Amino acid sequence: MRTRNLGKRILSFVVVIIVIALAVGATVVTSFNDHTYTATVTKQERIVKDEDSYYLIFTKDDEGNYYEFKNEDNLLRGKFNSSSFQNQIEVGETYKFTVVGFRIGFLSSYENIIEFEKVD
């Protein structure tokens, strides 16, 4: 009987370790998959959920494609200036955005802006 309980505990422990490893791995992967877009800002929003908040930047590129980016701090990338970014990004202006993450609509997941520069 004790062997059976020990086996269940070990299995539970292994499952917990695997879940934690997957969560940490996903966070690391999505924080370092840099890619860029050049697009014009069409709108900005601040989203507040409970005590959490973040910014959204809506854009359109020269080919007519629309993109939505999140602007929030990213611990792994050392980004702690999202409010400053939001203040500097202007509607109607074109920027080259460096983003990380993935846009997954049904999960309300957005690519996060890590850097940006104005395009003339």
C-alpha cells in the first residue's frame, strides 16, 4: 500500500515539475522571438483588468495589413518603461516596431513592443 502511495506522489511531483518547466520555457521563448513591423499607428488604448493594466497600439502597414501590439513591461528583456513608450508613440506616425510573442486572437494574446523607432 505504501509503495502505491509513493508512486502516486512521485508521479504528481513529476507532473508539477513538467508543468512548471513548460510555463517557464514558454515565457522565455516568447520573450526572445524578436521580429519587426513597420506600420502607422491608427489608435491607442489602455486596458484595465482588475488591478492589472496594459496598453494596446493599433497599426496599419503600407500593404493594408492591420496589427495590434501590446505595450507592457517585460522582466526578461529589462523593459520597464511602457508608460514612456506610450507617451512617445503618436497616432498618425509611422514606426519600426520590434516585438516579441505571438498574436493569438482567441486567447487575447498580443505581440509585445520591446523597441520602436520613428520612420521618416
